[in-house]
Amino acid sequence: MDAFTLILYVVGAVVLSSFLSRFIPRISTPLVQIALGALMAQLPFFPEIALDPALFMVLFIAPLLYLEAHEIDKSALLKTLNLSLSLAIGLALMTMVTIGFVLHSIWPVIPLAAAFALGAALGPTDAVAVSSIGSDASLTARQRSVLEGESLFNDASGVVGFQFSILAAVTGSFSLVHATGEFLLSFIGGTFFGLLLGLLANWLFETLRSIGWETTTTRILMEIFLPFLIYLGADEIAHVSGVLAVVAAGLVIHFDRTGVGPNVARSNIVSGSVWSVLSFSLNGAVFILLGLQLPKALSTSWTHHAVSHAMLIEVIVLVCLVVIGLRFAWVSLVSWFTKDQETGVRRKMTPNRWRSAAVMTFGGPKGTITLSLMFTIPYVISSGASFPLRDELIFVSSGVIITTLVLANFMLPLLAPNRSDDKSSTEMIEITIEAVQRTVEELTKRVTSENRRAVLQVIDSYTRRISRLKQRIGQVDPLKLDQLQVAALHWEKDYIVEQLERAKAGTQGDPHERELRIEACERMLDQIMNSLRHISADHPSGRTVSQIRGRIRAAQRRSLILARRVSSKIRRTTPLVSENEVHAHMRNLQLNALEYVIDHLYDEMGQNPDATEYCSALILDYRRAEAALRARPSIGGNVKLLTQIDEARHESYAIELGIIRDMVESGEISRAQAKHLRRNVYVMQVDADSEL
């Protein structure tokens, strides 16, 4: 029961982290999850947890590395394979040796072999952290490929080096020849074992598909089962590196690209969805568990009076400096020796290349592999004595993990700021088109005989939106157009507020007509304010007191509307307004609001000639929306259809926002690009009766 409770807590923390990350976009999700794990560990009712490194590796690391290898750009990896292997093997071994000698020299009580073990554990970078943190910085394709390739391959060198160092520390003996042979056997053997099973899996899946035995259920279950089978087979049966076996298999398995037909397409869609959920859940669980372990790892050494706190902090700082400095020197040296692929001439180290070396340095944070290895340090050595300074070594490794993650979180955006604001209009519009097309695909799956007419009308508006976007490729800066759209929303809001005040102040005329005008204005104002609040919430400076006040005012306004309706019904002086009449007034009000905004856009063109092309593009959209409203038949008798269209439209917004979230989590787009896409959706929500 404790294990089940722990699973629920971890899953709940992962879900909570996904919400918190949106409100603190400058803090990477792994750091948020580590903090949540550390807080959970302090709760008095939280169950005790002991991390089993072997179980951790097979349950979390194996499927995550398999997915990373499976989805990595194979062609880009081949182009940067030499540099990736240089970092994964050469730098990892150099880190192990350097940390070992430095730590032993300044803290002689730590045996050299134990210091080597710490250096070996600090060799691997965290693949999950690399992909998560890297999405918030504008890394080049080459940088991202090198970092991802390094994180895939350096676990084996770190694990093998750590195991031999611990063996030497426990027994007091070490054979360089034997260690080298074992390392090569584990590295090469794991690679070939994974390649063999990967090719076998390809043949098996293609055979089952050709004879008609494959179903979506069996395909997904077998696909999820594969990484665990490969890891355990390599580690327990072949006694080679299970990590490298999983990576090699993930690189060659391609069953999701074979075959044609609707069944295969359906299986691929389900597979992508399942792996998307599993990836986010496992990634989050890894860092939650890391956070759960850190307080215990830190407190044990911190409360140990035999070692001063100042000494522990100094060692952490020194080890971090050695790790970062050595990595920067290695990357810079490799860059200096690397020749240009086209000319074959060695290039000079320009400021941009030095900055690239710094990006590669801070882009390799330490994480869960390091801590899980450190927890496998035995408590006693062969003589029966306690392992020297075991808790202190775990403390130092924990400090280095936190430091490198924090540095990566803040240094990468500074060294490689996200250039999404400077992206070409073509690239940004293509991303928008992709998100809209996926929304249309999902909407088509939800068409039924009851909602067919309404959903098809929404799909048709999405199709026209795609056509307009394609026409704009390379012509209009989407970010400047966004700014103008937001300004147009404010103009529309001002017009509605003015009409609302006039309706409330009016004392003459039919009271029923006055009630209808107020109702129509209130509904449209709610739509506009809701979109503006969403746009503001997506901006780092938007979550302010004014936004909270806006929500309060909106709630008060809705309460007044409800109170007015109840009072009207009780007094029986004015009958409740009908939906037909409200929709008719909203239609007329929106037509007038569109004309009001178009007039403002023409004025803007006259005052600001630089904005002419953006104003023209937006005027064209508003004219299309106006024509669509005028072309619609009378509303009488079509309330049910209008309600269905409204429901389908709001469902499409939810689908589009969900697709944007999935694209961020899968690494297809950055958070800044996702903010731009969400802004588009919020703007579209205002035009409830016009084109999307």
C-alpha cells in the first residue's frame, strides 16, 4: 500500500509541475520537479522511500533513453558522432581521473579509488535535463545533436568507470588492463547486442503486420515492452551495458515507418500519444524522485560534525569548477581542431565559437544517473570497516547536480537566447499551419450525425485560416501582426464598453430592447476580456494585481447580470430575453464593432506608414469576418445550430491548445513559440460568429 501511495504522490506532483511551469516559465521544469520532490519529502505523512538504483535504471532510464534514441535525428547524429563520442568517452574518462586526483589531493582522507568513483559518476550528463532545458534556449541543430548524442552514450562509460573504481576502493586492488578489457567488452558488446535485438524487432513487427496478426493493442504493448526486455537481456544475460543496448536498439528500430493503410496510421497515432504521456510522466517522475532523495542525502552529511560545513561547501565549489572548466577546455580544444566540412581548413576561434563552447559546457548538466550511482556505494569495504566518507561523497555529488542544473537553467538562455521573436515569418507561420492542421485532423475524428453540420462549419473556417496563412508566408511578420491584433481587441473592447454604458444610461425607448442591448454587450465584453486575460497570462509580466482585479470585475459583472435576470423574473415587469433575440443583437453589435475597428486600422495606416502591410492584412481578415456575418441567414429557428457551432468552436480551441502543449512537451517547438501560438488562439476566441 505504501508503494501505491508513493506512486499516486509522484504522479500528482508531476501533474502539478506541469501547471507550475507555465506560471514560472523562466525556471525549467526539472528544477520545479526537484523542488516539489524536496518539499514532499518534508511532509510528515509522506512514506519513507529508499531508491533502488537497479530498479531505477530499468524502470525509468531504460525507456527514456530508448525513446530519446528512437526520436533523435539520425542524420544529424551521424554528422556529429565523432564529437558526441569524444565527449561521451574521452571527456567522461578525463573527468573521472581529474576529479579523482584533485579531490584526493585536497582531502587525503578520501581514498584515490573513492575519489575516482565520484569523478566517474559526474561524467554522465542527464539526457532528460538536456532535452528539457535545451528547449528554452536557442541551440543550433549541431549543438542539440551533440548534446543529445553525448547524453545517450556517456552513461556506459560513467557506469563502467564507477563500478571499477568502487571495486578498487572496496578490495584495495586495481588492474588497468582488466578494467580496460571489461570496459571495451561492455561498451562494444552492449552496442552489438542492442543492434541485434533492434533488427530482430524490426523483422518481427514487419512479419506480424504482413500476415495480419498485428493489432493496435498488441503493437503498443510490444513497443512499450521492448526497452525493458533489451535492458534486462543485456544486463542480466549477456552481462554487457544495458544502457548502450537500449540506445543502439532505439537507433535502428523503425517499425513506426513501415507499412501503409488506415490501420498502420491509427497504430502510429496511438503509439505517439502513448509515448507522449509516458515520456512526460517518466521524465517528471525521475526528477521528483531526485528531489525526494536530495534532502536525505544532504542532511546526513550536514549534520555530521566530523566534517565542517565550510569544507563541504568548498569541495562542492571546487568540484564544480573542475567539472565545468574541464568541459569548457575539452569542447574548446575539439572545436579548435575540428576542420570545416566544406573547405577542410581549420577555422579560427571567433567570439561566436567561444560562445558556442560555453553553450556546450553549460548544456551538459548532471542528474539522476549521477545520484543513482552514488547511492550504490557500499557501506563497508572488504576489511569490514565503513566505507570512508560515503555520506560526504553523496553530499558533494548532490551539490554538483543542483549547481549544474541551476547554471544550465540560467546560463543557457543568456548565452543562447531564444530567438523565436526573430524567427522569419515563414518559419513561424509554418509552425502555426502545422498546429492548425493537427486541430482539423482531430476535429474530423469527432464528427457525428448530430454535430456534423456544426463541426464541418468550424472545420471550413479552419481551412480558410490555413489558406490565409499560406498566402502570408514570407510577407508579414507574425509577431508584429499579433501586436496589432491585440490593439484591435482593445479597440473592440472600448467600443463595446461605450455601447454598454449608453444602454445602461438610456431611459427612453422599449425596456425590453434596452435589456437585450445590455445582455448582448455584456456577453461580447466577457468574450473579449477573457481573451485579453489569457494573452496577458501568457506574458511574464502579465500575472499582476491588475489581472486579478480584472478577473474580480468579470465575476462581479456576471453576478450583476444574473441578479438582473432573477429580479426581472420576480417582478415580471420585463420578460427574460430569448436566445434568438440576444444572438440577433450580438450579431448587429459585432458588425458595428468590426466597422469601428476597421476605421481605426485605416487611421493607423495614415499615422504609421510602417504598419501599412500589417494593417492591410488585418483589415482583410476583418472584412472576411464581416462578409461571413452578413451572409448568414436569419437567426430565427437556428438557435440549436448556433449552440452546436459555439460548442464545436470552443472544443476546437481546447484541441488546438492541447496540440500546442503536446508540441512543447515533444520538443517540436519552444515555450516562446508556444506562447505565440496560444496568443493566436486567444485572439480567435473573440470572433465567436466569424471566421477562425
